[in-house]
Amino acid sequence: MQENKNRKYKKTGAVKPENKKKTGAVKPANKKPANNKSTTKSVDKKPTNRSPRNNACPYQKKCGGCDYIGIPYGKQLQMKQERIEKLLLPITRQSRVKVQPIVGADHPEYYRNKVHSVFAGAKGNRILRGIYEKNSHRVVDIKGCKLEDRTADAIIEEIRNLMPSFRMKPYDEDHGVGFLRHVLVRVASSGIMVVLVTGELTFPGKNNFVKALRKKFPEIETIIQNINNKQTSMVLGERNIILYGKGFVVDDRLGLSFRISPSAFFQINTEQTVKLYDLALQEAGLTGKETVLDAYCGTGTIGMFMASHAKQVVGVELNREATRDAYNNAKANRVKNIRFVNQDATEYLEYLASLRRESRRNVNRHEASGEKDVITSFDVLCMDPPRTGSTPRFIKAVATLQIPKVVYISCGPDTLARDLMVFTKLGYKVDRITPVDMFPQTEHVETVVLLSRKAD
């Protein structure tokens, strides 16, 4: 998923704190208030040593983040395969194709290179750090998640340990007071980025805090304070203050180097990302002569990977910071046959479609503005929308542009099924469907679909 492509970490219903929807004030994870409303500050229940599945995870019942943990990995893959086959059955029947075998992971644990923890207070001046309980806004105190990079987890634990000595209070969402709200850690090739999301601008003792944290973890390359003092479900605020380093990290993948800033989306499973993008490139079938449109492009990873196999690539991304990173990534990698458009993908595709429909009149108007090199003809569309999928307007614009080949990378099977139905109604056929397990131990699965335009 390259993401929602506004790529701010929003609490919208998944189980990680960056994707969890706020449903009220934080309340204890171990008991419900009498009126069944979220009215009290977060507290937690100590995890038991027993797990419903082979002692797989002591937090499983409360957390809900690892739907499949404790299930043998081969069985997990089978379950995901069957889920995709069932969801896409109307499509596969119509197109007369079979779902290809799922691409599994070599290392199905501790794979998340981005670790995100919410902080809250509890009775006895305890500090909780973890994620939200499934279908709630209660904080589950977690240490040692089986999905998350071990070093990143240890850094967050050390931050919790340092807080009392620096008089740092966890944020109280009920009253809008306190300091530390969230911590985001990204592990990249160049080093580690730590983002401290605070409810206040003032950070007493910040230099000593940075020194203490880096003394224990010298691999930390940059530390950033992100200010979020609003009553909002968005985790990251709009202002970043660099406390140490350059404010970004660099990750080497696929023979390229990618600059990653705090809010920019980047795939969280490094090993599986290589498999995913290799598959997407294979489905695109590039020969070096094609013009590729990379929609919902994020920091430009897929587009730059394809650029060396294509004539030119145009990437479209709504998030301004991600677009800036994409430009910097292209420059750093000396990729000269790619450009980026900072705009909503649907709006941009509709604009190109209008140029195609109205032809000369719109071209003249466009040239009058000084932009003479707009591209309206594409050989391949690579699209990687958020979990919410694409839009009917976007797909209709694709059909208007008559793009002959589409590579759809989906992280939401339900919305994929919906979007594929729209594509087929507008003159496209599904040629191949391949699931990829980007998120082992969870129910989530990515899917790469190749579509082609039917002959008129």
C-alpha cells in the first residue's frame, strides 16, 4: 500500500495506532465502565502467560493486531489464498482466470521496519506504551511485539524508561494535557529515525534526552519532534522540529536509495517489498519503450524501480512531503526519466482525460500556461491506492485515456473486488491475480492484478 495517499498516520480502524479510529476517550483495557462509555483514562491489564493459540502471544486477546498468530504459517497462507479466491470469485468466473499461488514470506516475524506506539498514563503513575485494543480506544501495554523490529521496540521501551527522569508526562487525551503522545520509529539502511509526537512545543532538557537515547542506541541517525496539540485522530501534526541529524533516513532497496521523512509512506516489510515490486515489474512487461503512469506513487519507489525499464515515468502523489521525497530520491539516484505531480490522483487523471476529450482547445489553453510537455498517452498504469481503494472517477478516466495495460497493487481485498468490477464494466479484462503476504500473522494481504484493455 503506498499508505491513504495523504500518508498521514490516521487512526482509521486497523489495529496499529497509526491506523486506529478514535472512538472516544481512552479507557482501561481490563474493565468496562458501568455505563459502557469511554470516559476514563487508559489503564491496562497485565498480560497473562497463556495464549489461546500455542502461547503465541500474551497480548493476543486484547490487542487483535495478529489475527493469525499461533497458526502455522503454511496454514496462514492457505487461509489468505482462500479468502482472495472467495472475494474475487465473480471476477475470476467472468474473466476465466485462476488466482495464482500466494507469495509467502521467508521471515514471518519481526518484519515491521516501522514501529508506532501510543503513550498514555495509568494508575500509580505508570506509563503505558503500546497499541489500541481491537475495536476500542483502550491502550494495551505491549513490550516485545512479534511483528515489530526488535531494535525499534527496544528504543521505544528505553524512551518510556527515560521519561520519569526527564519529567515527561504521557499525553492525556481527555483533558488535552501532557507531553508525549506517540513515538514512531523507522528502521532503514542508513540508520534509525525516531519521531516523538508531543502535545506541547516546549521540550525541557531535549538535548540531554537526545544524548541519553543515542548513548544507548548510537545507530539512531535522526530524532524529530513532531508537534500535535490538536484534538484529532491524526497521529502526526504538521510541524516537525529536528532535534538531531538531518530529519530523514535513507533506505536501500531494489538497487536504489530512498529518502524517508516522518510522514512519508514506505512499505513496512523490506523483504516482501522486493518480491512485490519484482512481481509488479514482471506484470508490466516493460521493454524500454513504454510511458508509465505511477498513480498513488508515495515516495516514488515503484516508479523509479520501473524507470530503468521504461522510456519515461510520471508519478502522481497527493502528499506534499512524499512528493518532495520522491523528487529528492530521483535526484539522488540519478533517475532522469521520471517526473512527479503533486495532486490528487483522481483529479489529475480527470484533467488528462479532459485534455484527451477536448483535444486541441484544451491543449492550446495548456500551452498558453507554459506547460507544453504534459503527457496524456500512457502504455502502462501502475496503481497502488490506499486500503480504501481507488474511485469510480479515477477508473473512468483511465478508460477515457485508453491505457492498454494496468498493474493494480492492492492492500484491501474488498475494495479491490469493487474496483475490478468497475474496470471490467469499462472495457478491461483481468489477466492474472497474485496474492502477496506482506503482513504475516495478520489477516491482511496484498494482491497484484494485471488487467488489459479489450480490443474495440
